[in-house]
Amino acid sequence: MNYLIVGTGLFGAVFANEAVKHGHKVHMIERRPHIAGNVYTENVQGIQVHKYGAHIFHTSQKQIWDYVQQFAEFNRYTNEPVANYKGEMYNLPFNMNTFNKMWGVATPEEAQAKIAEQRQVLKGKKPTNLEEQAISLIGTDIYEKLVKGYTEKQWGQKATELPAFIIRRLPVRYVYDNNYFNDPYQGIPIGGYTQIVEKLLDDPKISVSVNTDFFDNKAQYLKDYDRVIYTGMIDQFFDYKFGALAYRSLRFEEETLDTPNFQGNAVINYTDAETPFTRIIEHKHFEFGKGNKHQTVITREYPQDWQKGSEPYYPVNNQVNDSLFKQYRDIAATEAPNVLFGGRLGQYKYFNMDQVILSALQAAGREFNK
């Protein structure tokens, strides 16, 4: 069979790699001028710059960790972000280092007592929105300084209007441990992520066209190929038939600075409401300071509303949008029977990188082992 894969991110690349293993030919098209989707990294001054935001690979599944090891050697990077609230620096995720800096407490018992005391403002009420959920987890002080402003910038809504589930899994630890993830496998590929996609697509049966928009020739593509794997927005595929799904977008402001070390950490979150960006990424710290010894590259990340024509980064998975997505998913079988929808945008679901890879492998398994 001849496959067309729309998008060269992780889902499309993993699926393409599996397709050629089963003897199929694959043509891939990519709207951007490069492969690898949002995990694309670029060498700037010997520094691997994450062009679309920080990507730290982490997983609890050994089979996925073993899978990615085929395509790159990973370093031992551990995600230990820091929060900057008007010049006050706090460790994330919320742990005993955070509690000690915030309240001067030294033991887990003291920290738990402080949070329990501040939780009393809820008067036993079951949390119904993000603000109440956050206060129930970490009290009012940490909520006001480290959650409220950041979250409202990120989502473009008041915390009282956001659903509680967004923050329900917020890491809160009563140990002195700044590792953000609980997953046992974590790191960043030495030499960046782009090489992983390059190796996945390194086969004569795979051809790739960049700067190519599926919607410029949609009808012909659907006619010419036996099967289409589509990783773009599912609502756009159906010409927004039921209306547009909601997304959050991002704007990145990259700068090369004549200093060896700008902020001392790969990721610093700016949690006050007044700072317009949510975080600054200093890319050389992902690889422990490698690259130009006299320069560094930073990226400021600005959340913004999504509008048609802008890049969608985060699905807004509330009840209204999930119901709308279900309408699109339900018509896919009848109106696009030769199309498989995959990835974060095709499945309208926030995926971590390991989840994208697993989803692609599972989809390929269903496709080729019928």
C-alpha cells in the first residue's frame, strides 16, 4: 500500500518507521520547513535549542525507554524547574525545599500542618474549580505566589473559571526532592531530538516533502493514496463542520546572549501575573553547559489565544470541547474511512512524548497486524 503521512512529528515518524518494516511505501508531507514537529531541535552556537519549548523525555514504561534508545544516546538530565515570584526563587515541584523557603518549616509534619491550616478557608467544601483544588493541595500562600498567576497566563482564564482536574495531579511531596517527574526513566538525547526523527525516517521507502500544506491539495491526496495518516487538527480536516475546537497557542522569543550562563537553570517559571511570559528556557543547561563557553541561548515563552492560522499547542480538554471532538471522531469512520487520525491534534488529547510514541506503535500494530 501507499501511505501518506501528514506531519513529521513523533507520531508520524514512528508510524512511518513501522509501515516500511511491513513492506509499505510512505510519503510524508510537512507544513513547516523542517521535520520533527514540536520536538525539533536546532544547533545554535553548539547548543541544542528546543525551538518549540522545553522537551524533557520521561516515561514509566521500560519498553518505550528502550525503544527511543535505538535512535539516540540520552544524558542523565533531571527536570528541576525553579519558580521566580517577583525575585523570590522557589523549587518546583512543591516539596520540602519549597515549604522551607515559603514558611521556614523544616519537617514534613510542620509543612502538612501549615497546609492544613490554610486549607480551612475552603470550610470543607469539595473543590469545584482550579483555585479551590490548588488551595486544597498546597494552601493559600503557595497558590497565590506560585500557581495563580502562572496558570491564568497559561490558560488565558481566571483560575476560578478553570476546571479542578487540570491541577488535580499537581506533584506535592513532603521530601527534599526537586525532581519534577515520578517516572524512573528520564533524560534528553545528546545532540537533540531532530536526529531521532531523522533516523526513524532513514529508509528508501520513505520520502519527505517539507513546506507542503495538506490543505492546498487535500482532495487529490485523499484520491491518490490508499491510506492517509493525519496528525493535524481534526476539526480543520472536516472544515470546522461543527465549529472550531479550542486550543492554546504559544509565541517564542529567542535570544543569543554574550554571557556563559544567564539564569543557572534550564527552566525558570515566572509565576507573577505582571510578567507577560510564563518561563525562560536556557537551552545549554539541558546538556550541562555544553556549547559556546562565552554565549548562551534563551527563549521566553508567551502563551496566547489560538486563532485560525496560528499554531495550536495545547488542546483545551473541557466538557464542551471534548463533546465537540466526539462529534468529529464519530463522523471520521463514515466521511474519511481511509484516514487514521493520530497525535495530539488528531486525537485532541494532551500527550507526553512517550505517550505519543506508544500511541503510534499501538496504531501501527492495529494497522499491520489485522
